[in-house]
Amino acid sequence: MSVGSKLRARFLLILILLTPSLSKRPNIVIVLCDDLDSQVGGANASTLKYTHQWFQESNGILPNWFVHTPVCCPSRAQLWTGKMFHNLRTQHAGHEGCMHVNVNATASSPFYAHDYFAPHFRKLNYTVGFFGKHLNTQNPTDFIPDGVDQWLVNGGGAYLNPSFTWASRGSDPVPINFDNCSQSTGMPCYSTSVIGNASLAWIQRHVQSSPLQPFLAVISVKAPHLQDGPGFPMSIPAPWYENASITEQKAPRTQNYNLSCPDHHWLVRSQPPLTKKQGEMVDQLFTSRLKTLLSVDDLMIQLVSTLKDLQMLNETIVVFTSDNGYRLGQFRMPQGKFHAYETDIRVPMMIRGPNVKPKPSLVGTHVDLIPTFLGLALEDSSQAIVPNTMDGTNLAAAILPSGSALNHVPTKKSLLIEYMSLGNVVRYQHLEDTYNHTFLALRILDPNAKEEGLRNLKYVEYRDSREDWNCSKPPLEVELFDLERDELEMHNLAETASPLLLQALSMKTLRMFHCKGESCRKEQRRALF
Ligand SMILES: *[C@@H]1O[C@H](CO)[C@@H](O)[C@H](O)[C@H]1NC(C)=O
Ligand SMILES: *[C@@H]1O[C@H](CO)[C@@H](O)[C@H](O)[C@H]1NC(C)=O
Ligand SMILES: *[C@@H]1O[C@H](CO)[C@@H](O)[C@H](O)[C@H]1NC(C)=O
Ligand SMILES: *[C@@H]1O[C@H](CO)[C@@H](O)[C@H](O)[C@H]1NC(C)=O
Ligand SMILES: *[C@@H]1O[C@H](CO)[C@@H](O)[C@H](O)[C@H]1NC(C)=O
Ligand SMILES: *[C@@H]1O[C@H](CO)[C@@H](O)[C@H](O)[C@H]1NC(C)=O
Ligand SMILES: *[C@@H]1O[C@H](CO)[C@@H](O)[C@H](O)[C@H]1NC(C)=O
Ligand SMILES: *[C@@H]1O[C@H](CO)[C@@H](O)[C@H](O)[C@H]1NC(C)=O
Ligand SMILES: *[C@@H]1O[C@H](CO)[C@@H](O)[C@H](O)[C@H]1NC(C)=O
Ligand SMILES: *[C@@H]1O[C@H](CO)[C@@H](O)[C@H](O)[C@H]1NC(C)=O
């Protein structure tokens, strides 16, 4: 070999070593339920059997996943932007926006123009499809957000004969009604099936036409949310499951079910007991919720088999979660979310895919999902890849086998929970939300804290949003729970706790309420003392 060809060979070798492997980035599928709990029999119900088993097979069920705001629109807004509620909300308590999220259905709304997740995936060559419930309101009907290629969305809508706004990139959005199933099937169109069929057909078409381009699909179903309306609204199962028999007959009688709590904040301590009739209504709602999940389980079966048929199962990360938790009779409140209790803020989180080996101890929230998907797509576990608009953490180090060098795993020791009241909300004659039920809470999960009493806490400050929108005045009331000893939050320790502890909790809560980007990530990792 001449010197020249030797050099050329060495040069080529270096080139080969430097060229990043052209292997395709993983596809991503997010299956998002509405109001599915992880604490009162929802996510492990017999009616989600396949889903549960499929994720369990690969140890993909994460028990410590939270939302920062236990109600639909703020929680979804946080998921789609990676931003915390205090950085998304309106400046004043008003009716603008979506449940106090500062968003409107125009392309210039900062929510769509600056904060939205889709352009970050577009930059990585993903095609993005969004199917089902997006936000409750303020969903674009005359444009589709930048970075999205296929759009079939509504604000939750109806279980039966649902309507959506449809568009694909370059086409004008049009309203589309699925009210035409009876002729061919003898039954009305059912929301979960419509969303499932449309999303899976899109995945199929995409893989067949552009096998080398990764896709991100959001499949966002209404189930098991109740069908809003007058009277005694319940969740509506698919017509073919109307009479399905299911194992569970009654909402779980947890120890805090129908419990009187005179030491809790005003809204809870003034609850009358659930009447026998109200108890029966809660049980009916519970079973109607579980029946809607039969169709979600069917959707998961079809999703996995579609991916198998397309030979894409080994190239796709699938996540299954919910926008907030749910309560069924706990603390005498018949049903709903809105509260700082574990039932409301913990959500199911299941994940499976190539290279996905999550640490079971992983603590995460919905603002981390998009940063983490970017981390998984780039196989990069550093925080440098998190877009600077986002407050969330890239948790890829706790999921990728290669990223698991212990010192790189970002451990979240405290989470801010924040909620601005929606006003008076009454369920079965029980007041469950009101203006002075606006709160900031700190959820501490620090198993290595030196003092035993500081390992597993919740601290909550209640204010009136009409008087103190920015939480700058002292709280009206405070709650403190030691979840190590009292996991059902039945004993408020605020009266007897040391003033030093309460002060430290309060200061940390306010620091987190003012955090942004890197300061959020830092403050969450910092121990209380
Ligand atoms: C779901 O979890 C609850 C609480 O851990 C448990 O009591 C219940 O039996 C579980 N249900 C099923 C169907 O596994
Ligand atoms: C809350 O704080 C923001 C930012 O400092 C300010 O613009 C806004 O006017 C305040 N809102 C109220 C109701 O005080
Ligand atoms: C929507 O938000 C944009 C940007 O903040 C603003 O310019 C516009 O006036 C708003 N439109 C409506 C209809 O509220
Ligand atoms: C119903 O209408 C939708 C929208 O036009 C269409 O995509 C779908 O195929 C129709 N379904 C049936 C069963 O005709
Ligand atoms: C969609 O999927 C369901 C199964 O979930 C099926 O029963 C239904 O016939 C399909 N087609 C339509 C138009 O809904
Ligand atoms: C990007 O997607 C196209 C399909 O649209 C594909 O042909 C191409 O290889 C992809 N590029 C990269 C760098 O993955
Ligand atoms: C369910 O049961 C009711 C009452 O017996 C009956 O009217 C209805 O047709 C049944 N639905 C199905 C899908 O079998
Ligand atoms: C709730 O507790 C009260 C007693 O405090 C009891 O009378 C009532 O029957 C209970 N309700 C249910 C649904 O268990
Ligand atoms: C996934 O499986 C298909 C078919 O078995 C194979 O062609 C493809 O290379 C696999 N992809 C990866 C990333 O292993
Ligand atoms: C909260 O508001 C209600 C009226 O809506 C009032 O009765 C109650 O005393 C208030 N509680 C606190 C702690 O301010």
C-alpha cells in the first residue's frame, strides 16, 4: 500500500467512526386517558387486563408518577409544553384561557407559537399525529399547530357519535362528525373506537409510505371521564359493552372513604357524610368508568398487533398514562379531582419499548414527559437537550440502560403541586371546589433524608384566588401529612409540627412557585434541609 492510500484508508476509518449511526430514531406513541386514577381501582382494573400485563411483562409500570395540577386542562397544557402551571397561567383570575391556562385558539397565542411540543420533534425528522382530546377548549379550528402533520382533535366531546376538527398538513381544518356508523354496524360510532381506528390507520399509512421516518402519535381518549351533562352523569361504555359483566362491583372502601376529617381544611372538614344513595351513585359511576376501559384495552390490543404486523414493535416506545387522578368517596367527596390528595395527583404511568429499562424508583411528572422523549429520541440523558422554554427534566438516564450511571440520574426530591380554583363545583350536593380552595403544595419524596420524618411528606397552603392570585399573602389554612405513617392523609399535623419545619416548607414552596427552567430542575433535586 502506498503512503497515500494508507492515509486515505485511515481517513476513511476515522470518517466511519465519526459518522453517527443512521439507525432510525424510535417511534413514540402516547396513549392518554382522561381522569384515570391509579389509587382507587382504575389503572389496575380487570377491564385493563391486557394493558396491565403487557407493560408488566417488561417491568414498565412506574408507581411514582404525578401531575402538578389535578385537573384536565392545566395538566394537559403542562404535558404539551413541558412548562409548569405557574409559567402558563393567566395573570388574573378570569374566565379567559382554558381553566386559567393562558391560551387561545390563534397561531399567535404563545402556547402554540412558542411553547408547543411538536416543532421539537419535527426538527428531529418526526412526523406527528394527534388524535382525540387535546385541551378542553381553545383547540385550533382554523390552523394546525406548527410541527403537527395530522390533527383529529376535540375537547373531549361525546362518547357517542363524536365530532372532531380534522386536518392534515397543508389542508384546511374541517369539522367532522362520526355519526354514520349505524348503517354498517347497527350501533352509534363510539369515541374510543373512532380515535383508535383513525390513529392506527394513520400509523399504518405512514409506515408503509415512509418506513424510514419516525412517527410520534398521541392517542388521547375520553375514557373513563364521565359524560358531562345534567342529572347524574356517568361514563358511557361502548354500546357492545353496555351489559358486559365485570368483576368489580363497588368503588374501593379505602379507609378514608366517607371519612370525617375535622382537622382538614375548610372544604373537607365541612363535608356532610355520603348518604346511602350517594354511595350507590359512586359505585355506579365506578363500574361505568371501568366498562369504558374495556374499549381502551381493545385499543391497546390493536395498537400492539398493528405495530407487530408492521414490524415496528421493536422500534416504538409506548406510554400509557392519564391527565389526572380521581377520587371516589374519599373524605366524603363523591367523585372528582381538583384536590392535593394522592388519589388526585398520582397518575398511572406505564412505558415499554426498545432500550426502555426504567428504574422502578423513578419519580416523574407530566412536565418531564416531552423532555424525556427528546432524551430517548436523541439517546442523550443530559439536561442540555431540554428546550429552554421547558421546566421539565430529561429523565432518560433513569430509563436508558446506557444512561444509568448512578450519578447521572436526576433524583427529584420534591414536587410542586399547584391549583387555582375553578369556582364552586358541586357533585351530588357536595361542594368539591370553591375560591378559597386555591392551593400550592409540596410533595416530598426523599427516602434518603437523614431524619425519618422528612422522607415522605405533603405540605399544602390554601388561599383565595379572588384575593391573592399570585400567592403573595400568607395562607388561610395549612395541611401537613406524613405519608410514611399516614399514607391515606387522614391526620393533619400542621397544628403540632415545629414552626421551623413549617417555615422551611413554606419557603421552599414559594421558591418552586417562582421557578423557571433550570431553577425548577435544581430546586426539585435539593433536599429540604
Ligand atoms: C388494584 O389495586 C388495589 C390497591 O392496591 C387492590 O386492592 C385491588 O385488588 C387491585 N385490583 C386488581 C383487579 O388487581
Ligand atoms: C401577578 O404577577 C404578575 C407578574 O408579576 C403580574 O403581571 C400580575 O399583574 C399579577 N396579578 C395580580 C392579580 O396581582
Ligand atoms: C390570542 O392571543 C394573542 C397573543 O397573546 C393575542 O394577540 C390575541 O388578541 C388573542 N386573541 C383572542 C381572540 O383572544
Ligand atoms: C363515517 O364518516 C367518516 C368521516 O367522513 C369516515 O371517515 C368514515 O369512514 C365513515 N364511517 C362509516 C362506517 O361509514
Ligand atoms: C373501529 O374499531 C372498533 C373496535 O374498537 C370496531 O368495532 C369498529 O367497527 C371500527 N370501525 C368504526 C367505523 O368505528
Ligand atoms: C427523514 O425522513 C425521511 C422520510 O420523510 C427519510 O427518507 C430520511 O431518511 C429521514 N432522515 C433521517 C436523517 O433520518
Ligand atoms: C343490554 O341490556 C338491556 C336491558 O336488558 C337491553 O335493552 C339492551 O339491548 C342490551 N344491550 C346489548 C348491547 O345487548
Ligand atoms: C357514611 O357515613 C355515615 C356515618 O358517618 C353513614 O351514615 C353513611 O351510611 C355512610 N355512607 C356510605 C355510603 O357508606
Ligand atoms: C425490528 O424488527 C424488524 C423485523 O424483525 C427488523 O427488520 C428491524 O431491523 C428491527 N429493528 C431494530 C431496531 O432492531
Ligand atoms: C372559604 O369560603 C367559604 C365560603 O365560600 C367560607 O364559609 C369559609 O369560611 C372560607 N374558609 C376560609 C378558611 O377562609
